[in-house]
Amino acid sequence: MHTLKVEKMSCGGCAARVTRAVQALDPEAKVEVLLKDRLVQVESGESADAIAEAVTAAGYPASQAPRS
């Protein structure tokens, strides 16, 4: 599971666009959006970097969230 920080994600529409960007890369990906924390958790065979690039290309700069 990959966790990404998506700073510009602020509403349900943003969350839907981020989800579509991930699923365009991997249609089988399981995506969970934690909107108030601006986090996206993705279960996918794709690398975290590839997912972050897809989300960033959709207009939502994303990076791997630090592990806690």
C-alpha cells in the first residue's frame, strides 16, 4: 500500500479526479481518499513514484507521505 500526500486536494471533486488519475494508470487499483488529511492510500502493483506522477500530471502535486 502506498500513501501519498496531495496538497491541493480540497473537495470531493478533487478526490474524484485524483482517483480517476490513479485508476487510469492501474484500473485495478484500490484507492482510499482521506480528504481532511489530504492523503490518498493506494493498493496497486504500480510504484508509488508512478502513482505520484500520474496524480501530479492531473494537476494535484503529490509526493510519498512520510511513514509514521
